[in-house]
Amino acid sequence: MIAPLFPKTLRYPVIAFLVLSLALVTASYNFSLRSGLDRLARSGSVVVAQSADRLIAQLESYRELTDLMSRHPQVAALIENRSTVPRTSEFLLRIALTTGAKEIHTLDAEGKVLASSTFDDNAQIIGTDWSQRADVMAAKTRRMGVFHSADVYGRRSYYFARSVLADDGQPQGYVVVKVNMDELEAEWRIDENVVTFFDDAGIGFVSNRLAVALMRDETIAQVPPTAFDYPLALVTTFPEYEIHHAGGHALWQFQDAAEMPKRALVISQDVPLIEMTARAFMDAEPALSDARLLAALTAAMLSLFGLGVAIFVQSRARLADRLRLEEEANSQLEARVAKRNAQLQKAQDDLIHASKLTALGQMSAGISHELNQPLSAIQNYAENAKKLIELGRDPDARENLTLISEQTQRMGRIIHNLRGFARKETEPLERVNVADVLEASLGLAAQRAVSEGIVFKVDTITDAWVDAGHVRLQQVIVNLLSNAMDALGDSAVKEISVSLTRRRGQVQLVIADTGPGLADIDRAFEPFYTTKEIGASKGMGLGLSISYGIIGSFGGLISVENLEGSGAAFTVTLPALTLQEAEE
Ligand code: ADP
């Protein structure tokens, strides 16, 4: 089964992380968008202010021209009938050509055209009544009158009108200067952002995008389009847009407007001097894509972090799984070992049972063989003694009785041996010097050794005090020595090395021979295990097992090993008494 990405217990932390990540991504998007749009709004304000300044500066010279012309003697001369229309018109044309004004007109006190820079092309203009035009009406109140309009070709013009004052301070005529906006705009077209000046009718009058000029946005209109002198057929509708709020700003979203950015931050500024509102349409796309980029980066970083945590958690989980599996495998192994141990224990118990039966068999064979011999001898001696008594040979019969007595003694010895094996020693221990016991034991063995050509090599110390039983310890040592001598029967080299040492709180006695070694070393201390002919007077396979018990009762240990080459070495180890303990 494929492991789940996260363990169940981590479900809530994972959900919390996802929610937090979502919140962080949204926050970073909002933060970036807000600061991007704030920046855009600031630069929009600068753009709009610069555009307004530029337009005002461009119009200012014509405003001043209008002011100057209103006080020009040639204009006054015409109004006061001291000059002719053609002459003044000629003069006006010259001024228009040198200043770049589209047209310059002089009006009489009623507001009718007296002279015009266009007189040569359009003589009918003379006498046209402009008294109702907004600029002329404003000029009547001695202000600088302004007016804007478009002709049937869509050419937009801006007008300045100023009264020509008589000596009594009353308006006696007017000067009107017309400026062509298309020519002024021409130098703006390179601007990156769309900037348009809208009039009170919501019509884009000046714009750095030709297509936006004469578009009407009725949502901002304060007066109907007829308030100005526009050919209505040329006024188009401003592109549709929806307003969305993002990053604390209102964004205009245009559907299909070739000239407009898709999403624009619109910065407006009133320009009272020309009675218009300037609007800069700042492209919000870079701020939006910056915000999207930052959000994507944040998401990527969070994903990386999440992935890192996931990998860490996964590896921890896998480690835990592995440990669990190992633990399971261990406990299975332990169970198998325990089962195998039980089987082994049973096999061992069976074996012990079998070897007990074998030992019992051997023991009965040994005992019956040992006892049978003296018994049959006793029977023979008894039969003979009976016959000798019948024959009156009493001395011979007495001899037989002596022999019978000897045989019963022998039987007694055998039984004593058996009792020794079965007996549990309870005698108290005493302080014994192993060196003394060894010396006595060697003394007992010396006679046989000499007769069988066996050499003892003894390396001993003087003080080797232990807690033991003197007689029983001697029994063990004598048994070991006689076993060694038994083993040397057919050996070419007949040597027995005896070494007594005391080291690290222990007394150690090693008896090694140059015999053939033990045939079955694992069974050496087994009761009734013997390689000697059953019934031989030497023993019944009890010597070593009795010795083992005796040394054990002293708190020591007896062990055996086969030597390299040949021979066996028996080691008796006993806890040593300190000199102080020994003297107490
Ligand atoms: P027994 O001497 O009556 O056989 P033990 O218990 O003393 O009984 O010895 C058991 C057996 O251990 C011996 O029959 C013999 O095979 C073996 N054994 C003991 N000592 C030696 C030895 N020094 N070298 C070789 N075999 C030995």
C-alpha cells in the first residue's frame, strides 16, 4: 500500500498550513498591488499636473496675445472708424501668421464681426453676430472670455475674447483669438499615458490620443452636449468600462478600447483656468502583474517549505515504520528463540533422562560385577571351608574363612564408595593449606609412580590457604593423580606436571599428564562414565563426579582440557584466603 503523504494525526496542521499559505499569498498579492497602485497614483498625479501645466502654458501666450490685441491702436482705430476693414483684417492676418493663432477677429460693441484675419478667404464673415457666444458674453463683463468648439470637420478650437475699452472704461468692441487644438496636441502624442481634458459636457476636448477627442463620457457630464458648439454627429460615446476595486484603488476595466489600457487607474484633476477636468489613464497592468509575480513567488516559496516539511515528516514516518518493523521482527525472533530453547530444553531433558537410564544400567552392571566377584569367591571359599571342615582340615578351613572376611571387606569398600557418591557433605569447612595436602597426596602416590617409572614435576608454593575439608581435598587430589597415572599406562613419556599457584584471590592446582588425553571430554564428570574395564579395582566412573561435587562444596571449580600434542590437564580452582584470614 502506498503510504499517505501525511499521517492522519497531521491532518489539522496540514490544513492550518494550507490556510495560512493561502492567507500569506493573498496578503502578499494585496500588499504588492496596493503599493504598486499607490506608486502609480503618485506618478499619475504628476502626469496629470504636468499635462495641465503644459496646456495652460501653451494657451497662456494666446491669452496674452488677446490681451495685447485688445489694447492695440489698430484695433481701436477700426472700432472708432479711423481705419478700414480690409486694412485691419490685413493687420490681423499678419499677427495671426506671426503668433500661430488660427484666427483673430475684431467685433463691434454689439458683438458683430468688424474685421477678421480670414477676410480674404471668407469676406461674408463680416457682420456675423457673435454676441451670444459664451466668450463674448464673458468679455462684456471685462473678463477674459473663453470658449471651445469643434467644426464640422472635427477640428477643435479654443477661443479667447477680450473687450476693447473706451476712454470711459466701457466696452466699445471685442477681440477674439481662435487657437487650433489639433496643432497644440500634435507635440503631445508621444506621451506614454493617455491624458484627456474633459469639459463640463463630459466631452474629451483635448487629448494626447486623437481617437479619444470628442468622445463623451456622460457619467461625468454636468451639462448637455448642446451647451457647447459641437457638431453632434461627430461626438462619439466614451468606451464602456466597469469599475473594480483592488488594492485600495478603483480600477477602470475597459472592454474593447484600442486607445485605452485594459485596466486603468484614473487620476483626475480640475483645471479651473480652462474650465476642464484633466484625466490621466494610467496602465495598471504592470502593477497587477508585479502583484501576481510576488504572489506566485510567495506560493512557490511556501510550496518549497511545505515540500521540505513533507519530506522531513515522511522520512520520520518511514524511520518510525522501519523501527516498528524491526521491533516486530525482533519480537518474532525472540519468540522463535524461546520456542527453540524450549525444544532444546526438552531434547536435553530427554537426553538426560536417557543418559540417566544408561548410567543406571552401567551402575547396576558395575555394582553387580563388582559385588558378584567377591560373592562367588565367598561362595567358593565357603564351599571349600565346608569340605575342609568335613575332612577335618581345620587350619585350611580357617584360612578360607579369612579369605571370606577379606572379600566382605572388599564389598564393604565398594559400598562405601557408592555411599560417598550419594552422600551430601555437611561437615564444616576448615582452613586448609593446599600445599600441605598436595605434599601428602604426592607422598601417597610416590610408591606407585616409582614402580611404574612415572616422573612427577612439581612446582608449588608454601602458602595456599583455602576453606575446605582436609581429607576430602586429599581424596580429590589423590584421585586426579591416580587417574593421570592410569592414563600413562602405555605412554612413551611418563610425566606428571603438578603446579600450585595463587593469583587474583584464587588458589589454582593444575595436574597435567603426558597420556593420550580424554576420549570424550564432555562426559568426564558424568557419574559412571568410565573407559576403564568395568569392575577393575581402580573405580567405577565415580571418581571425577565425586571430586566435582567435593570441589563445588568448597566453593571452587574443577575443569579439564586436552593439551595440544597429547595429555590431559585438570585444574582445581578454589577461593584463596588472605594470610590474615588464614592466621585467624
Ligand atoms: P574411573 O577412573 O573409575 O574411570 P573417573 O571418574 O575418575 O572414573 O574417570 C572417568 C574417566 O575419565 C576415566 O575412565 C578416563 O577415561 C577419563 N580420565 C580421567 N582422567 C584421565 C586422564 N588423566 N587422562 C585420560 N583420561 C582420563
